[in-house]
Amino acid sequence: AAQQKFIQMMNTKFQHWQYENEVRLFASLTDPDPRGLYFAEFSLDLVLAEVIVGHRCSLSRRALEGHLGDLRAAVSLKKARLAFNTYEVVGQQNKAHW
């Protein structure tokens, strides 16, 4: 019962954020890396399609592209910013700002 409640909570999203078309994936991760962190490898079943950089993140587009390496050609990159007149986070349209 507790596990079902947890899964329900993790799959619940505020309806005003439905435009994000977010997909949530739950995977069993068994082997931590040397730092104790867990990761799933990208594969045919788990594909990185888009990276959205938060508005406070100082990582440059060029640095992010470098981190993506061979994946760069297939991944959409976006920079988020706060909307000017609403309480929303939107994509940065001005290329000069990222």
C-alpha cells in the first residue's frame, strides 16, 4: 500500500504544467559509481532527447555541447528564463543570452 501511494505521488503532476509533456521513468539502479551516485546508461530504450538549462545555471551552450560529446547532434538544447509578465518559466528566444 505504501509503495503504491509513493508511485502515485511520483506520477502526479500539477495540471498547469502539462504543457511540458514530461515523461517520468523509474528504473532499478543497483551499482553506484565510485562517488556513490547511481546512473542508467543511455540505450535504445533510454534516449536523451532534450536538455533544458535552468535560468540560474551559468553553464554555457558551448560547455554543454562539450559534455554531450557524440550525443550532441541528436539532443535539443534550450535555456529557460522567467517570463516577463507572468509567473512562468519559458524558453530563452534571444540567442545572444545563451
